[in-house]
Amino acid sequence: MTNIIKITSAKYIIDYKINITFEDGEERLVDFYSFINKSLNPSIKNYLELKKFKTFEIKNGQLMWGDYELIFPVKDLYDNSL
């Protein structure tokens, strides 16, 4: 049986870094810059604008931007492997 882990909180730190807390109490400082910068998708590239990047929210235990415009598998965030 695989346990599904959820995100309980996320706090903007600096630049493209967000400190993410998971329901098991683990925390990760995730840097999203490389992923966003390397993306060829213009919708994702828009998040290089810090004002837009900071608009993330937690919904159903996942970190997301916009109306699911940008969302990452929670396991990837937990493993800090974007």
C-alpha cells in the first residue's frame, strides 16, 4: 500500500524558493527557478515574473498556481526532484 502525502503549508522565502511542509512534518526548501526558466511553455515561463510566482496556493494537499496552470506531483516536491 502506498501512502499519499499531502502538503499542509507553503511559504515564499526568496527568489523562486518556497518552503513546503508536508503532513508528516517534513519540510523542503524547493527552488523552482530552473524548472520554470528551462520550460518551453509560455504559460509556465510567465511565472518568471515574481509577482505571479508568489500567487501559489495549497488546494487539496497540492501546491498550485492559477487554475491548475502550474502544479507539480507532490512526491517530486517531497523528494526535491523537479
